[in-house]
Amino acid sequence: MKIEILGSGCAKCNKTKKFVEEAVAQAGVDAEIVKVENMDDIIAYGVLITPAVVVDGEVKIVGRVPKVDEVLEWIKN
């Protein structure tokens, strides 16, 4: 599983990465977590507002920090 955190490195983006890491640890899944800061790469997903989270190529959330429970739902399915 590949999880991408899209964002410039702002506080909300860093908080999103922390919550994703926490959810992955709780779920015990094997996931590669990647921080994407290049705007061209972010826009390629159709994302114009960060933070955003992409799980295996599918955009799951845009423009807000997800709750750990939300991330758990995405990675357990």
C-alpha cells in the first residue's frame, strides 16, 4: 500500500502525516508513506487545496486534516 501526503510542508500537512503514521501503526498494515511537496505532482492529482491524502492512487481527502479514524477506514478496506 502506498499513501501519499500532498502538501507544501505547512502545519496542517505535517499534522496529516502524523495522523496517517498513527493510523498505519494502529492498523498494523505494511504501507509506504510518502510526502509529496512538488506542486506539479500535487496538481496532477487534480488537487488544488492541501493537505490531501492519496491511498494507492485514489484521492481520499482534500483541504482538511483527516481524523485517525478516517484514515483507518481507508487503509483497512
